[in-house]
Amino acid sequence: MSTKENQKRSLMRSTVGGVMTDEVGAVTGDLEIATRLRDAGLLDVFVRYAGGEEWYTVTGSPVSLDGRSFSTDPHERVVEHLTTPGPVVDGNEEPVSLEEFSLA
């Protein structure tokens, strides 16, 4: 992921289940989330281990902004969603993704 003007970053600690990525599956621990607004009204979402070099695409990215304006920063809403525990299946917390996430 290259540095862009329309990019925001936040440090976070994942929940037990972690954040699901397209490239390597779930990542857990201290993470950095980056969002990048595209001209097409899409928000790309990436994650990496805090202090790491390699960025991974969060599963379900990009997120559509549908041409709407928001009272809450879309980046902050994505971070809040990714720090919310995933569903528990057979006693284990599942990783969170953006597959069914909506900014609406």
C-alpha cells in the first residue's frame, strides 16, 4: 500500500478472533489499520502488524460510501467495527471482516 493523501491510520489491539485478511487469514495482536478513499467513492481497508512492513487487505474491502456524507468519520467506524468481537462458534471467537459491514 502506498502513502496517499486520502489515507488515515489507527493503531488498535485486535480481539481474540482477530481481523480476517485476503492474503494470510486472521491476524491478531497489536495492529495498524489504514483506510484510503478512492475517487470512485470506495474506502480501501488494509491492516498490518504494528511496526510491520507488509500490508494486507481486510476481507470485504473496499467498502462503498454510496456518495453519502457521514456524521461519523468512516475510518473511525471501520476501526470500531474491527475491534468488536466476532461471533462465537463452537466456543471460539471468529475473526471480524468487512464482508457484511455497511456504513449506512
